[in-house]
Amino acid sequence: MFLLLRQLQRLRRQIALPPEERRGSLALRHVDTGSCNACEHELAATAGPHYDLQRHGLNIVASPRHADVLLVTGPVTRRMAGPLRTAFDAMPEPRLVAALGDCALGCGVLGSRAELAGPLEEILPVALRIPGCPPSPQAIADALLELLALHHGWTR
Amino acid sequence: MSGHATTSLHHGPPGAARRIDVEPARWRDAAREALDAGLRFSGLFGIEGAGGVMAAALFGRSGEERLLVCDPGPATIVPSLLGIVPAADWDEREAHDLYGISFSGHEPLRPLVHHSDDLDSWTVEVGGEDTHQVAVGPIHAGIIEPGHFRFHVVGERILHLDLRLFYSHRGLERAAEGREPADALRHAQRACGACAVANSVAFAHAWESAGGLWPDAELARARTTLLELERLYNHLGDISAVCAGVGFAPGTAAFAALKERALRLNRSLAGHRFLFDSVAVGASRLQVDESRARRAREELRELADESARAWRELRFAGSLQERLAGVGVVSREQALRHGAVGPAARACGVARDARTLSPRLAYGDFSPARPPSPTGDVAARVDMRAVELEQTLGLLDGLLGRAIEPARCEPLDSAAHGGDVGVGRIESPRGESVCVVSAHDGRVARMHLRSASYANWPLVAQAARGELLPEFPLINKSFELCYACCDR
């Protein structure tokens, strides 16, 4: 256990993440509407030691009731359109929707027309677009930090 | 499947399927004969042809693939195989939902892919004093794919679990129909980000088998390298996820960091962190020069050292190990009965691994890794990942011993190949992924992908039985199945 912690400490020194710049936070809720799971892997990586978005006040929260931002991945399948709307309706205002990855942006989506209800844009108002298939953790981190900056009226 | 000619190929190249047309009355017998011949059930699905809908069941092993095809007639009813092949449960429900085929003897034939508002139509009735249901999902608390779980519990004790997946059903198989092979391969690949290589190689093998193509040694090595790189980051991630499942943060972070390094290595070798678009039909998309191969091996050796060190720490972390042992047990009998695959099957002593017999790949005299103790619980499934991780790192060290050059497929003697149906069997990080492809005029007539997750999901529900509700995330993570390549 101590070895493990030392190993992590060494890693943190090596990565030398830039220091946190300011205060403020955004609570994020993720909804997968039929993604291939690559976006989920990359979003999860942003919480890992190499990116560690939590230290900027960017937290994934358990319920849309706690969330400022709805992070949506996937092309919006017919079966997920309902739960997606329910999650959005559950969010307190002010709230905004971020499209994470090319599928959520309606680009290059594969599948049968009959099984898809998307693109997301036609279902919910999209305020932030993070392109990529999947977007890298760095791209996700940059986009969310920019959003945080806008949200709190300061610039990075 | 699209043609009407029945081939009678017995000893063709691995992957070419022998199609046998069967009357509904002979359907069960034909399945039993296939099992008696030592073939394993590998999927059942509907096909839409000019003559209407037909049912197809694949039985096989490397070296022999038998595709039973049954025309159910205007009533679209065929006898259920459930009594002979319990693993066909989901397949029959799916064929009913998507192709309208009924299976006599499969009662009740609950919807699987179709989502009904009528709870009774898809859940099992559980009664008794104080029993109640806990509904979870399709949106979960973490960063997780969508699925709905309905736990029947007394207090915290799980009596039964009904799964409703297929929220990520995109109709990829239908969408691939009529497409050129390169385009259809993208559908197999994007079925799942975390099994992208396995599913695309399965498709490529199936297509190449149908067309009588054989990969040269360099192509076999390129694909094997990609498959093991995919396993590497998945297994590292799986160990991290299990630590997260019990709230053991140092383990979660250490293995998440190792996974990140593996993903960066993927990017430097293949240009994509998840190795997307690194597999093509009949050709290689992975070329690695001498110096990059050497650097990759150095990085892999560091990863091997660090993961071994971190794993040792986990082994001696009492608060972690205490949570893993004896939880979510799957017996060897259950695993065999329900056709479990991958690390989950090997963890209960079923030494099944599609890499063992894979002449189209560069595995040589591979033999499956053995678990330290085949107890079939969460601990055994996690241990299995660690053992396989070491094996994968060893394989990669050998595979990257020299540059990977441009490569391609060679045509086989045309008399030797079986016609229009091919099968690919690939050991993905989660177990065997089977792709069946039928070709017609150079295009895909039907593609069916039965991923390891599809085979193993019913086992997750069984492993949860009798356990406490808070153990479920842990049990689930010890399988770490994909929703996306199950749902397609």
C-alpha cells in the first residue's frame, strides 16, 4: 500500500499538472445514449491521475438533480431518447447540455435509421460541442475548463 | 446464406462454414448431432432471404463450422433449442424480437431487444413475504453504459435479477447489410470501442474465410499484436475498475495510470488510442519500423515491471482482498451449461480460449493461462486478469521483436474454400467474439456478431443471486462486460 502510494506520488511529480487557477465548480452528469463506449473510457480517464479534473472543481455527480451540465455521448438511440429527456428535465436551472464525441454531434453515425432518434441537437439545446471519435481526455479537459471559465466570468 | 446451393465441405480452411439445411422437425436432432460431434453452440439468429425469414444456428470450433439453417414455413415457428442448449436463451428471444421467429417450447418467450412497458412481460415473478423490487438504470450513477437492472430482493439480499439491456441497440447488423466489406467492417468495429480490434478481426476473418483468402505471416503478426494491445489496456482498466468497485482508491488510480500509458502506446504504434481503423479486410493497416518496435518493447517492459509491482501491493491489501473472496460465485457447471467465455469462464476452471486454435493468427503453441485457484468468484476473475496481463505482455514482447512490414492476404486454392459463408472467432479481452458473414456479389448479405459480453451477461445475473445488493457493482465489474457490443 505504501509502495503504491509512493508510486502514485512519483507519477504526480513526473506529470507535473499545471496548478489550479481559480475557484468555482461545475457538477457534471453523464448520459450514454448508445455510444460505443470509447467516449466513456476517455471521460473516465479525465478523472484519472494524468488529468485529474476534480482538482479544478469538475466533478461527475451521481444524479441529474445535482448537475449543472449534462454530458451526452452516443447517437441517441430510440430506447435512450426518453431517459435522456427525463434526465434533462430533472436538472435544476441554469443548466446546459454538452455533446461529447462525434456520435452525439451527429457526425458519421452508424446504425439503422429506425433505431436512432438523434441527433442530440434535435432533442435538446446543445451549448458545448466536443468533437472526436473519441475526443481525447485532454480535449475533454480543455473544453470543460473553458466552459468553467465562461461560466464564472474569468478567462484562463 | 443468400445462395441456395448447399456446400458439403468437411475439411476446408478454418472459418469456412458448412451450411446444412434442416427441416423444423429435424432442427433439434441436428443441433444434438452437432454437439455430439464436439462442436460448441456459437449463436442463433434470423436471416431475411428472398424466400422469407429463416433461423440459423452456428455450431463450431476452429477447423469446423456448421451452420444449421431452418426454414420455419409460413407460421415462422421452429422448435426451441433451449432444452439442449441453455445458452441459446437470449439468441432465441432476440430472433423473435428482430425477425419474428417463434420458438415452440421456449415459454414464456420474453422480449429481449424490444422494450415493453409491461413489466410482467420481461420480469420473473418473485413472491413471498417482504420481497420487493429495486430498479436501477438505464442511467447509472457513474460513467457507465446504459442498462436497466431489476433486482428482486428481501432486505439487501438479491433473490433474482432481471436484466434489460439493448438501450444501445443501433441496428448495426441491419445497417451493414448490402455494404462493401470495408464499410461493413466499420460497423463491426464501432459496435464497441473497447473490443474494436477483436470485433473487426472477427469480421475480417469471416469475410476472408468466405472468400477463400488466407493472411500471410506478417498480417497474422500485425493483427495478433493489435489484439494483444487491446487486451493489455482492457485488463489494466478492469483491475482498476474492480478497485473502484470496493472504493480502494490507490489501486484504482495506479491501474488507471497504467491503462493511460497503454493507450498512449497504442496511439504511438497505430495512431489511435483505441486502435480504431487499424484492421482492414485482406490487408494490413499496422506498420511499425525497427526503432518504434524497439521503443514499444522498452515501454512494455516498464509497464510489466510497474504493473507487477502494483499487483503485488493489491495482493497484500487486506481491505481489498477481504471484499473479493467468495463473492459472486459461478460454478464450473454453470459456466459450461450457459456457454461462458473468456476470463470469467477460465476463472472457474473452463480452459477455453479462442487463441488456442487460431491458425490465421500468430499465437503459435498458445495455451490458456490458468487461474491461481479456479474458485469462480470475484477474486478468481480478478486474479485471472493479472495472470493474463503477464501472458499478454510476454506475447507482445515477442511479437514486437522486429519491424512489422506491409502485409496482405493470399488467395487459397479456389476448390478448397467453402462458398459464401464465413466465420471468425477471436478471443477479445472478455472472451470469444464470433462473427458470421455471408457474402453475395462482393457485398455483405448478413453479418451477425455474437460478442463475449452477449455470451456472459446472463451469467452476471446468476452470479448476483443470493448476494447482497451492495456487492452487485463489484460482481458486475469483475465481469466488466460491454453493453455496446452486446446491444449492437
